[in-house]
Amino acid sequence: MSTLYLSQPGAQLHKEHDRLIVKRGDEILEAVPLIKIDQVVLMGRGVGITTSTLHALIRNKVDIVYQTGGGGHVARIIGAEHKNGRLRHQQSLLASDPLFALQTAQNIVYGKIVNQRAVVRRHAEGAEWAGRALNGMEEMIKRLGTAQDADQLRGMEGQAAREYFGLLRNMLRPPSEGGSWNFDRRAYYPPPDPINALLSFVYSLVLRDVTTACELIGLDPYLGFFHVIDYGRPSMALDLMEEFRPIVADSIVMEAVNRPYVSLADFEQVDLSEKESERDENEQPLGSIHAVYLAASGREKIIAMYENRVNDESMFNYHNQQVSYRYIFQMQAQAMARLILGEASEYVPFTVR
């Protein structure tokens, strides 16, 4: 099963018999059997879907996601919600248990840093600074168990993240056409440089798929144990995606830059003051702020790389099965559900060596 993306302005999704047809005017851009699709993503403005196609997708339990051109979440149509009320009730109770939340969050952060360390080891082996950096990450892993509360643990994770992105900068090659990526640190919104734009875009793809995994299993994506629970924040989905940030998203970014699959020409600078009409009514005016986003050519390349990565079923021997990352997303959501229901003693993150 796979994801169908509509990102070209003017594209519209139709259903003809048992096929999904992507058209722009009278031109057919893509055709795929409905049975092979489990998610449709409409990305950016100017893309659409016919009402009859929408109904057909819902009947066939196909997830429909609307995202901005930069990958930001807009809306999701999922049909009937999962009926596991007992799981969500227990999840809500445990989210208010500080000790349970801390112990689970420690395992989540452990998985993330172990996988960050694996990425550094793979991409920086032989570098003068690599040995010292790897030792420092190992020490951070040992310190996680000393955290007294969630805030202290978040401080440790934040320190590890700052150091890791400093290492990531050293592992990226300069643009093939010359110049610089101007990547100094991780900056969330708005992305000030191409690397941050890439990271944010791929993170949004991972988060979308992990949120889908939560909903398939019956977890409430908004009630997590590590990320602060707040309005509009999918804390559980963010918790579960932590271990996948380095080995899926960051690895894709490094491959895209170092091969190279992307260049500076695949990005565009946007004056956010020109996008005031897209602001939520509760957001403050941005003023004259410039941001960097993937252009259409860059989005197509990164989406293709992401789909290849998460659908490749030959990468891992997971529970004696050859499976894909997309399958592992669901298995990890299931592992969290077992913990919440008392069927497991701890959450074991997915890690690589």
C-alpha cells in the first residue's frame, strides 16, 4: 500500500471505475488502482478532489490529508474513528501519572539519541571529531536515567539535540553549484535556510504517517508522555516519531544533500508578509520575514525519496520479518498501546546500530 500525492497546482483527483485519476484540465498526470492506495495527500493550494471521489475514499478507509506546500498540517479526513474507548481512557489516565510518563519518556529519548548516535557513526566514521562526539552521546544516554522529572528530561534532550545538529552540519556537503547552505542551527518556523526547510518538510511527512499509525491502532495522537500536552499539539504522535527522526528524516536530508539530489535551485525564498491572508486569525502578524521553502521541483524529489525509504520492505529484520518503516510506525504504536493497557512492562523504542 502507498500514498498518492497531489502537489501540482490545478491537479484534481477523480475516480473512474476502480482507478484514481489525477488530472490537470484534460491532461492525465497519473492513474493508479484504488486498491493500492491507503492515503491521499493534497499538498498546497490549487489542488482538489471531486465529491464522489472523496466519498469513495472514505468508504474504502483511505486516509485523506491536506497539507500546506511546506508540509504543514491543515486537515485530515479519516471517516469513522477508532472504537477502542478503553485504550484512550487509560491513555488519558496515564498521561496524568508523572512517574509513568517520565519512565516512558526516558525510553523515548533513549531511542532517539541511540539512533542519532548511529547516524553520526555511519556518516562521520573516520572524522577527527567523530570519536569525541560519539563518546559524548554515549554519556548523555547514561544520564537519562537520572532525570527527576519531565522538565529535566526535556532539558537533557534539548542539549543532545543542539549538539547533534552541530554534528549534522559537519556531515553535510556544500551545494554542488557553490555557495553555502547557511545552516547554523535548527530553526523551526519559519525555516531560514534550505537545510531547515528540508528537515521541517521531511519531519512533517514522518509526523503525518505516525499520526495515521496512532489512529489506526486507536491511540489519541494528542495525549503523549514526553511532549507537553497543549492545544493543537499531537503529543503522542510527536513522542512516537522521536526515534525515527534521525534514521528516517535526517538520513533522507543527508542523502538528498550529499548525493546530491537537491541543489539551491530547488528552494525558494518567500516573504511571509505576502502570506498574511493564510494566517490563522489567532496568530500575530509576521511583518517582513523571509523564509526558505522547497520549490515544486524540490518537493517532488523529496517526496519520492521519502516514499522509497518508508515503503522499502527489505531494509530490516523486525520480529523475524522483512518489513518497511511504514509498518514499523504501526508496530511501535501498537507497542505503546500494549504498554498503556498493561500488556507490556515498558515501551521499547525501535533502534538501529
